[in-house]
Amino acid sequence: MKIQKIFHYAYIIFAVLFLYDAISKWSDNRNGAYMSLLFAALATFMFFFRKRFSKKFEDRNNK
């Protein structure tokens, strides 16, 4: 379970990295910046989705 929680926060780290990449590419390559923003949004979504799914799974196992 601890490793799973570490991977939850890895999604946030990737989202921050993709956001930084999008900001750095914004003036030179807009299409690349949009792709990085898409990946940042996807990583953020995955963080919340996996966190919620893990909580449901944990609650089900506790019953």
C-alpha cells in the first residue's frame, strides 16, 4: 500500500513537470505546449481517479 501511495504522488510530480515544459515551450512551439498541457491535465486526473479508486478499494476490504 505504501508503494501505491508513492505512485499517487508521482502523478502530481509528472503534472508539475509537464506544466513547466508547457510554459517553457509556449513562445516557441505552441503545439508542443498544448500537448504538455494535455499530459499535465491527464496526470492530474489520474492522481484524483487513482486516489478515489484506492479509497473505495480500501473501504471495501475493511468491511
